[in-house]
Amino acid sequence: MTSGKINIMASITQVRLTDTISENRWAAEYFDPKYAFQPNEKYKWIRLGKTFTKCQYGISISMNEKLKGFPIFRMNEINNCVLEKAKKYANIPKAIFEKYKLLPNDVLFNRTNSIDFVGRTGIFKEGEESTFASYLVRVNTNEDLVLPEFLTMYLNTEFGKGQIRRRAMPSINQANVSAAELRRIFIPLVDLVEQNSLKKIFNRSYNLKKESQALYQKATQLLEQELGLDKITFEKPKRYSARFSEVVNSNRADGEFYNPELKNYYKYITETQGRILKPLTYFTKVIKFSNPDYASEGVPIITQKHLTKISPEGYNSFPIASEEWVSKNSAALLRENDLLFYSVGAYLGKTNIWFSDDRAVHASFITMLRCDNKFDAGYLMVLLNSKYGILQSKVYQSGSSQPYIYPKDIRQFLIPDINEDLKKQLYELIRSSYDSKIESQRLLEKAKARVEQLIEEGSQTKVQSSTTA
């Protein structure tokens, strides 16, 4: 029998009683050294509340997706410092709407969610008349002190998010930062010349993002007009039937598979448009790999959460595929213009194109489409994301609680042939859309990095920790 000595390390943080009283906070987490700081003489630091001219909770109301009422923003539409298009509506009287109507340069702060999402902040620049949900807080600033663009970037820096998290009140599966706590966060009063310089970069980034969205929308509209998809109307009957031989041959007995809407599209495209429908395999190979082996180091794996409107993003951290698996499955390494087809889950059929130079592979619930012709890839990406493409995914899907689609069924998709000039035009539009988006992100990261630098210049670590054994 052996005996051993166990060393227990404890980290002890000391704070002044006056600090706990002035902040009215007694939890140890609030005084975690990673959050604490002390302003130096570079800038004057004041509480956010001193810069606010307005601080207002949003409206609490049931929402709909039937376009009834006014668009209402939720946390989901705050993306990388800006508000994107609202997807739900609030059916409220005009008088109430006027009280909660968003105006240009309103800043929205997400006050409740999981600890990773609480405090997500974005600015409303322009768009259709909209309002905002109750778990968001609208703030306006005295622009002689703090510009709204600077505030937005500040709260999106690691430092700003840290100051939000230290004030978060935890509860079951979520955290809350009230408007009162938001007001108590400190911000440096950076020179307005510097703030205006950052504002210009921010607005340039925003305009490039808009340009990216417009280019992609142009590609979508161009294809829909060419194929007449914008003119097709169809009212799905309450009842429809299929021959028994069809059921036997297809080995499918689910009603969605025999949805007559898809046949209506086929008829319109071939008879009205006079186009030939070709199997998807005429344009591309449909390739499926097993799920990669995970590792701590290796090659990034693209999952469904990385798919965006155009090309995957945010895949550089986790999960990672082992180099051993990649060497055995070298064809799985993504090549420029490969298509990633989301084949399991709620967004079945969503398709991205690979434009990055990074080494990466995809997870098993994504199916790869590999084209020999890059213009075919661009065309297929736009078509598969159109209502015609998504309809085919819905018809061929299997499963109930979790829809999925097999490669053998993806290969049955019928694709209308179009001329090469249009394919080239579509490809160039989505490539330009991607390039504009990447430049937009680069500029925003540049501005945020400058804000981080200004913060570091204006503060230093406050709490000293001692360790005992």
C-alpha cells in the first residue's frame, strides 16, 4: 500500500468592499480577474447609461410568418453587428407600432438568451418599416459622446462581451442582462475623430454586405425569370392519388412523394418553356463519404451550422478530421466550386458552393456535388436553392421526425438545360457576391480590431490574484 501527497491549488481573488457596495454585486464570478479592469489616463471611462438618450424594451406579442402586420426583429436577425431582414411579423395597430418603430442607427441589444448569445448587439441601418421583440433593448446615444457604430462594435469585441457576461444573471439554461445592468457597463470616450474614422469603415463594410446580397438576389431573379419560375402558380389539391404500380416501382408510400406540384413544374418547363429536363448526373457527380474521424489536430469539417447563403463560414475551430482519415479519403478534400448539399435536417436541400482555398472536408449529413464545369456548379447552386430545387428535395425526402435524402434520390433530380452564357452570368454574380461579402467581413474585423486596440490602450488589469497550495 502506498501513500501519496495531493496538492490542491486554490486561486484567491481579493476585492475592495467599496467595489462590491458600489456595484451592488457580491458573486465571485462578477469579480473574476478576466473581466476586471482599471482605466488609465488615456481615456475617460463612463457608464453606458451616461451616453444614452433612449433605452427601451421591445414589444411583447405573438408573431406570425404570414406577412400580417409589421416585420419584427428578433435576436436571430442580428448578425455580425448589423440587423438582417426580419422573418416574422407583429400584427399590431399603427399607433402601437409608431411607439416601437425602428429608426436608422437604432442599436438593438439582446438581453436574454444562453450565455453565448446574451448581449448580441446589432445596428439598424435601413430597410422596411419594422419593430423589435421584447427580449431586445433599443438604445440611442448622445453622438457628441459615442457614435452608434462605435457602441455596436465595442459591445461585439471580446472585451465588450466580457463586460456583458460578468453582469449576466444566470437562470435555467439562459442568462439575462437587464437594461439597468447594460447602463452600468463602462465605455471609453474615444476621440470623435477616431470614432468617425471607424464609422466610415463600418459603413463601407455594411454597403459591401448589401451589395453582396443584391448580387445574389439578382442571380436568383435572373434564373427564375429565365425559367418562368416567377410565373408558375399552383394550388395544391387537398387530395391526390397515385397508381399502385408507381408505389411498387418507387417503393414509396408517403403522400409527399406524389405531390402533384412537382409534376406541374415539369409540365410547365417542358411544354410552356420548351426546355429539356436532364438528370442531375448529367451536370455533376453525386458523392457521399462516411463521417470523418475526429481529432484534436487536422482538417476542418464543414457541418450544417457552417452553411450560409453562398459559401461555408466559421469552420476553422471545431470539429476537426484526422489527417489519417483524410489521407485515406483524399477525394473528400473540397475543391474549388464543389457544391455542398444539406441532406439531413430542417434545411434539406440548402446548397453552398466552395470558394475557399482552405483544406476542408464535410460531415456525413452533407452530400458533395462535384462538377467538371464551374459554370455548371454556379447554375446548380442557384437552381437547387430556388423554389423548384427545394421542391424536389421535399418530394424525394425520407424520414418523419428527421427528414433526410439519399444520394440515389438526389441523382433523380431533373434539371432544365440553359445556355452557357446564362450559366456564366450566374456564376459570375454569385462569385462577385461572395467576394463582396468577404471584403465586407475583412473591413468589419479591421474596425473591431482597432476598437480592441483602443480598449487595450485605455485600460489595464485591475484585480491581483494570489495562489496558495
